[in-house]
Amino acid sequence: MITAGGQSFATWQDYVSSPVFLSQGLRCGAGSRSRESTALPVSDCSLSSTSIRSRYAPEGHAVLRIPVVVHVLLSSSGEGQISDAMVQSQIDVLNEDMRAIPGTLGEHGTDARIEFFLASVDPNGKPTTGITRTTDDLWFEDDGNYYDALAWDPQRYLNIYTNRASGTLGYVPDLPQGGGVGSSSDRVVILWAVFGRNAPIGPPYDLGRTVTHEVGHYLGLFHTFDFGCGLPGECHTSGDRICDTNPEAAPVYGCPASITSCEVDAPFHNYMDYSNDACYREFTPEQINRMRCTLESWRPELPDCVTLAAASVRNAGANPMAYSATPPVLGGSTTLSVVAPGYATAVVAGHAAPTSLALARGKILLVDTSSMRYFQLVLALPANPVSLPIPNTATLCGQVVYSQALLMAGSNYALSNAVDLTIGE
């Protein structure tokens, strides 16, 4: 017997096809907020707006890998049991959708270059499967502060809990922009019967894509229909704050051949609508930009860095080997050194793109100075090595900074070799 919305249902199918489920929007229990907490900083992916920037694009940037712990909550009768294999299947589905993996249901989407994996090390540094199991009838009903007792550091792990999910298929307490990031209540809650591939609830919500939807909220996305049709020409500050999702007045259930909302085609193939699992197809490029911005701005310690820090030397033509640097370590530093006898000044700059541009008299520019600049130092030669701190921000993992020194002596100048700096562990 299933109880939700004050009513009882004989089967899951009776429940998900009932007026209670449809009228109360129990596909997802996440709420919509339109204003920031005043305590939170402004960012490019706030509750009120989205700024699309190349720094948040997945192309050319590191894959962000997020450790997950799944807390399986059980009733004393054994309801809610989920096998290790089913847990892993859910992680697989989430990655298929986030990475748009060919040959899967997610293949028609856009690759976010965000991946999830069951944690292999717990907060105490001990080996783990990334799965916990707890029997407690109150907690299984999604009551009581179970997360205070069970949460692994929410700054470093995505905590997913499976239980009755308060009568919904799943929810997050709030978008990260709304507050609570890093508190024990910062979590994703999923109805145990929809968790995993071929989940026991059966069609149409048995393909594990409720988790994809809720993780979208966890990474800062609104529903496609939140705040209605929005304002014409103001799609980054109204509606779902995304311009490449068509405006939508209300959620779409099922999987229609087509349906119109706000005088355009409704985006019911989007993971952030309410359609059937099999109908889901995509996150859009702008949604991915916002998710990656959310990781950088609101969850900077969450991604797990697996890239080794490196400093790779490039040289060409007559460029002297005057410039060197140490590998830039997250939370540490990189040390830059210029040794160039006969030159009085060195200007060392790091940019976002490499190049190989021949200049006059054998000089070759190895860094694209028209790309975004990360740093610039002016050194009076001879100079002692200079240390630059590297923020302990996991979203920087794998980022490459292309650097080169301009050497000057009066009206004479030369270009040093390049050092390509890969930020990592």
C-alpha cells in the first residue's frame, strides 16, 4: 500500500497516474525561488540571472568528476532495499545523460563534461563502496533529521538518500544559490522505487532519470516551466534564466508527439521538464554552462581532481630558454623564474590559448595574447623566483594556462620559450 497526499494507492502505477500525483506536481518536490538570500554573493549563475561565458563551457575544459555517496534508508520490514548493482546502474544512467554517451538514451543530448562516481574513500580516508544502508522507519518515511547523522561532508561529496521522498519521486531542499550549501541538509532525495535502471516502480519512471532531473537542480537549474513564459528578450533574467530552452507555462507529463506552450514548442524532451523517463533527451548548452558555473561559484570543492599538475616547455625558432616554472598545484603554488643575461626587464604573462606566430627577426609568439589573460608579472632582472598561489578550487583542475616572457633591454626585445601550466594535484 502506497500513501501520498493523504490518500492510499494499491500500486505505484495507480499512484503516478492519479490526480494527486499530477495536480500536486509530485514528479519533483523542488521548490522555485526567485530571489537570492541577501547573504550570498552575486555570481554569473544566480537565482535571478544567468551569464553565459566561455570559462564555463565544457569544450576545452577539464572533465569535472564528482564523488557520490548513496545512503539507502530501509524500513524495518525491509522495504527500500536497493542492491549494489542497482546503485551502480543509477550512476551509469546519470553519466550517460551528463556525457551524452553514444548508444545510450542520453546520446542525443550535449556533453557536459561532468561525471559522477561512487566514492572510494570516505571522509576519514578509509576505503568505501560509496554506499551506506540504515534501517529506521522514521527516516524511511523521510522524517527526522537523518541527514545530520548520515551526511558525508557535503562540500566534498554529493549525498543522495533513497527513501519515500515525502510522496514525491525526488527533490532537493533548494538550489545551491538559495543557501544551505555545505550544511548536512544539502542533499538529493529520491524515492527508492525509481532509483536505478529498470527500477521497481515500472514505466514510465523506471529508467533512472529522476536522478538526472534532481541533480540538475543540485547543480543550479530551474524547471523549464518555472516562473512561466518569462519576458520576451529577457530570457537570462526571467523564466528559467536560460535562453536556449523554449519558454514554458506549465509542466508536460507523458511524452506527446508535440505540444505548444507560450506560443512555441514546449521543451518536453529536456531533463528539467516533467515528462516520462523515456521522453527525456537533453540538457542544452546554456544549461550546461550554468551547471558548470554553479560548480565553480557555489560548489568549488565538490569535483575530485585526478589531473597531475604539470609544467610543459615549448620552444621554437630563436626563442631563448630563459623562462621556467614549477607545476601549479591546487591549494599550493607555481614558482616562475626568468634567467636572461643582458636583459633588464621581463614581463611574464599567462593566457588561455596557445599559438605559434612568427614575428620579425626570428621571434616567435608562442602564446595567444588576444585570449583571456590570467596573470601578468613585471620583473626587474636579475630577479629571484616568484611564487604565484593557486586557489584550492577543484573546478580549476585540468585547466591549462599558456605562459611566456617578454624580455626587454632598451629598444631591444626577445621572446622566451613558453611554459604550459596544467593545474592539478
